[in-house]
Amino acid sequence: MATFLCRLGQLAFRRRLLSVLLWVAVLAGAGVAAALAPAADDGAESMPGIESQKAFDLLEQRFPGTTANGASARVVFVAPDGQKVTAAAHRSAIEKFVGEAADGSQVSSAVDPFKARAVSRDGSTAYSTVSFDHRADDLTDTSKRHLERAIDGARDSGLTVEVGGTALASKPAAGGTAEAIGIGIAAVVLLLTFGSLAAAGLPLLTAVVGVGIGMASVLALANTFGLSSTTGTLATMLGLAVGIDYAMFVVSRYREERGKGHAPQVAAGLAAGTAGSAVVFAGLTVVIALAGLSVVGIPMLTKMGLAAAGAVVIAVLISLTLVPALLGWWPNAVLARSARRKGRIEEAGGRNGGSRWAGFVLRRPAAVLLLSVVGLGTLAVPVMDLQLGMPGDEVKSTSTTERRAYDALAKGFGPGFNGPLTIVVDAKGASDAKGAVTAISEKIAAEKGVVSVSPARFNPAGDTAVFAATPATGPSDRKTQDLVGTIRDHRPAVDAGTGATFEVTGTTALNIDMSEKTQAALIPYLVVVVGLAFVLLLVVFRSVLVPLKAALGFLLSVLAALGSVVAVFQWGYGADLLGVAETGPIMNLMPIFLVGIVFGLAMDYEVFLVARIREAYVHGDPPGQAVTTGFRHSARVVVAAALIMIAVFAGFIGAGESMIKMIGFGLAAAVLLDAFVVRMAFVPAVLALLGRAAWWLPGWLDRLLPTVDVEGEALTREAPGASASAVREAARL
């Protein structure tokens, strides 16, 4: 592996013009494909294997067109204090709105609230549903402006009018400013780390190229594979973070090899063979973790994981080819200013911050280990109160009309109105279909926690009916989740007495089912991903205890990060500082998604840091000295890499979309805890306590495992020595 990558790096260095042109061609090709690709279809995602999805499928089969993805707007009218919407003037304004809205070019219907009984009991609130025959993304500006003018007319009458639904919903972009902030902070960190504009700019340039290719590919394939904008955002987030980090590790190793006196081409090859090997295995662990999301069985999560894995693969390939090629153009510009000014390159040696920190840990490993475990355990405590759901309009800022519409409906019609349960009755097997549906409706209406049941609506064949049950509690309330479970638990008795069967669906039930499915899949996913990564690290480090330590450290960091997410987004600690408008349940995909991404990123630091420690150990350093040597060479770069990732992820905390904000915070917290607590404290403390036992491997297993030489030992034997003339020649380049 190391020899092959060394030759690849030297080839890219020699054929630098061809390497650069090839990547420019790939970027241009992806851009053209994205520009020519049709717009993505944002149709509803299928969630196989859950009751809610089965009910949706039955609705589509028995009520063709019912689940069409046309846009809708729920317009809420609230009378001034002390007045009612049924007053003549207000009623006239609402009816006028309904008439004007129905005249829209893409509108299929506009419901009169007075005819549809969509008026609250106290008469203070009413709502009208405006349905369109096109998806939200396909609505023309003319159609939207027509509806907005009708809404403004109702407001001018003195009514408070708010709008929910998809037709006029704001779609905050998660990108742009977030990426710019992340790149800006990354540039500062790189400049401070390397002391060279070229060395700081090269990782940024290559990362941007990789992100451009990845994002263009997502856009090009979006319609074919149903990739959402969130998928592209997450691919960009990860591609940018690992792209900068991987390139930085190669550049750092190149500077180190130049410090040993190697000529530029040789140094580029050695950097690709050593740091490049670590990049390959680190990237492979990330890809395993992301691709492993497919075992959950949720298509949306699978697409997000595979798209992000593709971005990581692109970052690895760029770090192995484009980075050495650019080093060929600027062989000395990436060196520190002092090296360029003196005309010679001095090998780094002696003590630095990394070696001093390692010495501190080695002198008191038990105390450091105890403090790190206790600290991470404390942060993980909020996980015990984790509530999963799918945050909706209720967590948006009160400055948005969607949130105000949600609150107005909850106040006027009850908190459960925003999350009704849809009951689908299959009465094909019943002798009296209408009687069976009536009996089921009465049974559900009698359940504690159900405030009302709507009249049943039958399909043309008369063998299927659908009605809504409104809970007494909101969509995110645990009592609502318990109610869904109770209704389903009582189903066998109801089915036996009627000859018909029913299923519970709707947005609320769908979110509950998704939460239960992801929770059930979390342990199998952990087993698969951690098991594969354990085998990979076993091959890389030829040790049993080092991969085990890596897995335990990861569990500590991911639980602490998830606990931090719960503390902020569910409990509300520090929510105002992060712009979290309202606390609520944690996104149901968050735990398993956080586990997947954080595991991959944690293994990045594990490979980069421990590979240098093992390199020193196999070259003859005692265990303690090997830790010091590894930290002297890699701690500064690992810290810089972590700061860059934190900056990139933290930039997305400012996103308007709550899901992206939550993921950005979770990833930033996870990297912070994993890099600075687990890898910088937990890892050296464990290695110090284990001593030589850390590198123990049974003889029979040693003979079975393949040799990958991630330490570049073969390159050390083969690399030419540094002659004074070679150094002078390099300095003149």
C-alpha cells in the first residue's frame, strides 16, 4: 500500500499538469451534468417496514390520487380580541378570500371554513385550506403572488392572518454563509499552523474542488435517485471538512520529509506513501460508517449516507493525486518562511507543545483517564431523557408565519389539532362495511386522550374508509405516542368484533414509527460498523487492544455529543445563544446519523495520531517515548484538523433549517470532545497504562493478517538519503 501510494504521489508530482487538467475536466464534466440534469422530484420518501407507510400505500391503492404531492396552504384567520370570525364583516372578508384564492391559476380548491366546519368552538379562529395541483417547487411566482394578495386583503379587514403548509413556506438555505464562515476560520487555522500562505491555501483549494465535484454530482443525480437539498448540504459539510483535513495531513508530512533533506519529488512520494496511507484507511472507516447507514432500512438515510460517502471518496482521491501535483507547482512555497529565507530546510526536532502535553499525560495517566471518562460521562447524562420526533413548525421562530399559524390553531382548536391521527379502515372482509367502520370509529373515540373523531369517508368501492382522530396532546408529546400505542394494542379485539381491520397513520404516527424504527436499528448498526472498523484497525495497527480502545473512546464521545444536543435542543440550555427558537424533541434520525458520521471522523483522528505512535514504536522507541514522538509530530496537525472541522460544522449552526442546525451543532460538539478529550487525553493515558501490552497480538492472528505497512517502513528502507547537494537543489526550485 505505502509503496504504491508513494509511486502514485511521485507520478502526480512529475505529471502535475496532466493531473491538474484531469481534475479540472472532472469538475467541468460534473458541472455540465448538473446544469443539464432535470430538477429533482421532491416527492415524499417511502419508509418501508412501518405501519404508517403500509397505511399510506393502502390509501394510494384504494383512494387513487389522495396522497398526491400537490402543494397546500393552510390559511388561519384570528379575530381581534373580544370578537369572532363569524361576525358579518369578518365572515365577508374570509369568504372573499376564499373566492379570490380559488381563482388562482394553479389552485385546485379553496375550502370555505364556514361550510367545512373549520371554525373553533369559541368562534375566535377559522382556517381555510388552499390546495394546488402542482408541487411547491413548481408553483409559479404569479400563483404565489395571487395567494399573497388575497391574504393581504383579508389582513386589511382587521383579521390576523397567518399561513402554514408548503405553498408559501420559506426555504432557508443551509449553505453559502455557513461554508464561507467555515472556510474563513479554516484559512486562519491553516495559516497559523503552517506559517505559509501557499501551505494554508492549498488544502482549501483542493477541498473546494472536491466539494464542487461532489455537489455537482449530487445535483446531476438528484432527479434519478431522489436526492434532496439536505443530502447535498450534508455531503458538502463532510466533503469540505475531510477534504481540508486530508490535504493538510499530506502537506504536513511533505514539509516534514523536506525537513529530513529529501528532494521535493521524493518528499511528495513519501508523504503520499505515509500520510496518504493513513488518509486511505481513515477515509475507508468514514465510508464504512456512512455506507453502513443503509442497514437501517430508511431510504432517505441511505441516500444521505451514500452521498456523503461519495464526497469522502472524492476527498481521498484528491489528497493522493491533486495535492502532490500542486506541490509540484509550489515545492518550496508551502514551506515555512524561515526555511525559504535561510535557503535550507531544517528537520523538526526537540520538544514542542505536543510532546510536552504527552509528557504531562504520561506522568499522571490514571488521573487524566479518570477525569476524561467522568467528564464525558457527565455530558452523556442527558441522553437518559432523549425524546425523538420530527420537529416541525412548532420549533420555528415566532417571527415566521408558519410558527404563528401553528400556535393559533393549537390555541383555537387544541394542541392535538396540529397532529391528527389518520385511521385507515380496510373493511373488505366485513359483512357490513359501514357498520364495521362505525364500530371502529366509536371505539377509537372512546379512547382516553382522543378529543374528537371526524366523519368517515368511503372510497367508491365502499370497502375502505378513512377518518381522523384528534389527540388531546400535541404531536411531540409523549402522551400522543402512548395514545398511538394504545390504539394499536387494542386493535386485535376491535378487529375480531367487526371483521374489519384498521391502521394508524398520518404525519404524527409516521414520525413515531420512524423513531421506533431508528431506535431498533441503532444497536445492529453499531455492531456492523464497529465490527468492520475493528477488523480494519486490527489490520492497520496489528493490535487487539488499540482497536478496542478506539471503539470505547468513540462511544464516550458520541454519547457525550448526543447528551449535549439533548441539553441544548430539548432542555434549552444555551438555546438562545445558538438561535434555537424553541426546544422540542430531537430529530428521530439524529442519533443514528450522529453515530455514523462521528464514528468515521473519530477513526480519522485515531488513525492519524496512533499511526505516528506505532510508527515510532516499530522503529524502536519504547512505548512511552513512542507516545511522545507521535504527539510531537502529529498533535499540532490533529488539533488544527479538529479546529477546522469544528469551524466548518459550527458554521451550519447559523442555518435556518432546524435539522441542519442540530446536525451542525452535534457534529461540532462531537469533534470537539473526540479530538480534545478522547484522542488528546483518553488515548495517551490508556496507552501509557498498557505499555507494551497495547501492541500485543496473538502469533496465530499475526500470521493470518495481511501486512499493509501504514507506517511506511518499506519506504524508510528504500528512500534515498538526503545529500547536501539535494537540499541545495531543492532550495533553488
